[in-house]
Amino acid sequence: MSNFFNSKWVYRLLSLILAVGLFLFVNTTQSMTTSRGGESNTRLTTLTATERKTVSVQLRLNVDSDKYFVTGYPESVKVHLSGPASLVTATANTQNFRVFADLGSLGKGKHTVKLQQDGLNKEIKATIDPATITVNIQPRQTVSYPVKVNYDKGKIAENYEAGTPTTDVTNVKATGAQSEIARIDRVVAEINVPQNAKSTVNTQAVIEALDKQGRTVNVILTPSTTQASLPVTAKGHSKRVALGFRAKGGSDDQNYTITSPTKKVRIFGTETELEAIDKVTMDVDVSDVKDKKTKTISLDPDDEDVNGIDPASVKVTITAKTN
């Protein structure tokens, strides 16, 4: 047995096995190193690749908005971004920067202003489109105007007539540049009447400021919409009667007084129906009144068994007092 291990062939065989094993170990190590190097290169390429994206960004104004009113500027601008792919993608998704026009040092009149940005990473290049804007800066003014109601009389059906339109907004505030405020001739709420209308129209109407030529004036109206009602009834017999109110849903320990600037209304119906009515009394929900409250209520002709009531709604003031 000892002769076997002392044999030179045994040593040759062991050397061969060790050589093959060493060869396989070296090759495997090199393959793993190459693979890891490739992954690192891929990550590095992803981080350093250049990306280009275009985003739409809201334009902000640096201006004393209590003193000045600005017109002529776009609501948003385009920003072309370029730089490292990961940064550009993240910036386009989050838009964690702003584009602004600095008007703080400018006074009344028209000005051409270069747009600026802040908040962008320094590795990102940005181009703003447009690069400059022209704005008109005017002293800010707020004026109150009464609201007039318009509607197309031609849409009322034959043998029917429209009564007095009403809205829950009687006055609005118009805010804008002094030059625009000076253009206002009237403020109107337009009721959209359906063709061949035969019944009362209740709808939300848009309020607009118009000049003498009927063109829209560029001002901000508060409020900008109103609930409007236009009574439409068949032509025939009508009668003016007193208008009264009855509290409904109130507390037993409260006494409610209901008043209205509207003292009389016109009712429509047959001669027999009208002959029996001398006064219209409407229910008013007072469950939400703790002290004093003004609200608009609808006058439902079905409650009085008539064809129509003009106006279709009135304002009432409710005063609650403890018994």
C-alpha cells in the first residue's frame, strides 16, 4: 500500500486534478466579476443617460394683488427639460419647481417680462416657452352692481306669457383693472329658456358683465352664478292677491315672525278658481332658524290650486324669539 502512494504516477494524477480544479476556480471567478461589472455599467449608463421632456407648468405672478390687477398673461407655459434621465423623469412627474414673472418692481402700464424658474436641480437644463410675456398692470378696483335678468321672450309658447323673473342674487361685486371696470354698462343673469316653454323655468344662470355693445368685460364677478326662476303661465284670467306666510317645522318654545318685501302676487287660473282666493299663504321652513335668517322660497301654484303665481319665488326674513 505504501508503495502505491510512493508511486510517481500517483503524484502526477494528483497534480493533474489540482490543476484542473484551479483552472475551473479561476474561470468561474472571472465570469462572476465580468457579470457584476456589466450590471454596474448598466446602472451607471441609466444614471448618466441624457433625457429630454416637455411639461406644462402653471405660471405664477409675483405682484401686489391687493393693489394691482394684471391681464394679458397665459395661465400656463411649456418648460423643456434636459439632463440625467432619472432626474428629468422625477422632475416631470412631481413638477416640484415653479415658473414665475417678477412684477414687484413694475408699475401701471404694459410691460414685457422675462420668465424665471426656481426649484430645479442644477444638473437639469430648462428652457421656458415662451421666454417672455407682455402684461398689462392696472390699479385694482372693486365695485358693486345690481343684477338684471335676461331671457329670450321668443321662446315662450303661443298663448302663454312670462311673469317677473327672480334670482337669489340681486347684487354682485366686480373686481378688475380700473380700465375694465369703467367699461361695464350692465351686469346680467341670462336665463336659458327652452323652446316653446309652457311652464315655469327654474335654472342656474351665469352672471356676466357687459359693455354698451354687449361684449363681455374681463372682470371677476362674485358670485358668478345664481339660481333663477321665470314663471310661465297660460294667458287668461289673473288676479292680484295678498301674500302671507306660515311657519313650519319650528320649535314650540320659539315665536317666529316672517316678513317679505313682496306684499302681493298675481295668480292665474279660471274665473271660478280666482273668485275663491283673496290671499295666498305659503309655508316657510323655519327649522334651521335660531335667531334671524333671510332665505328665498318658491311659490308653488299647486298649493293654491291655480295655474301659476307671479313671481315664482320671493325673499323672506325670519326672526325667532323665545316665548
